[in-house]
Amino acid sequence: MSNPIGIPQDVLNQLDPEYREFILSSGMTAQPPINESHWSPAFREPGPPVDRGSSQPMEVGSKRTIERVNYSLQVMSPLGERPGRGWLVILYAHRGGWVLGDAGAEDELLSRLCVDVECVTVSVDYRLAPEHPFPAGLDDVWDALVWLSKEGNRELGIDPWRIAVMGGSAGGNLAAVVT
């Protein structure tokens, strides 16, 4: 049987025979290595709307954008009075494979956290590849974390000792690295 998918024969020979047969009969074809793939900024153009059900972002106390040197922060603050020590804050890095997405991509999730947890949410609009290669996005998330710890109390009313860091998919990777 020929090898239309580009997996080296010595690797195929190491696979379970049933799995090897499945792969070879799946109709997959060889793809160029990722570093030889074509990239187009058009990949970021919005596609058709996605039905996300009836969920909408929740009403928060305030929403604002803070511009930093290389990126921006989308900040949601809860309704009500600031606790004595300051609000808990969640620093969030969005999903998107390091090449797609923005700080507003998770408004529904972040507004729900802001309301239900009674915390400030800060979403980082980090720089995206390939225009900004690694470690640009990571540097932005790190800078946001440092900024929150130093300026967050004065600027946002947060408790700098209560910063949670999270993210979705690629953003989860960035969150793990900075913590």
C-alpha cells in the first residue's frame, strides 16, 4: 500500500496495525510542514456568525480599555462597593492559537465571572503571530501581570495579592507560562 499521507515508513511500521490501516485508508493527504505553510492576514477576517445560543454578556459595573505600549487591556469591574482590600482580579489571555482572537473574544465568560465571582476581569489583547513572533504575546501577558501587581490597586481598585491568571487554549498556555 502506498503512503499518501507523508508519514515516514519507519514511523508507520511502529504503529498498531489496525491504527496504521485506519490512517492509510482515511483519505488524508500529505501536508507541507507548518513552517512552509502559507499565511494570510485574510485568515483573521470574520466568518459567518456563530450561534452561541441565548447567552449574552452580563451587565457589569463598568467596562473600559486601557492602552499599554504594545497591547491593550479590556477591564470589566463589578457593580457595588470596592471591598476594603480591593477586588479579586482575573487576568485572562484569550484563545486563538496565538494568531487569532482579541481581548473581547470572551466577553460572555468574563462578564459572568465579573458578576458571579464579584471580581475585576482584565483581558489582554496580546500581540499575535506571525506579525509579532514569539515571545511578543507572552511578553504582553507578563507585562500585564507585572502592571496589575504594581498599579492595579491605584488604577483598578484591585488587591494585588489576589490575582488569578487564566486563559483559553493558547491563552491558557500563556497563563501557565507567566505563573
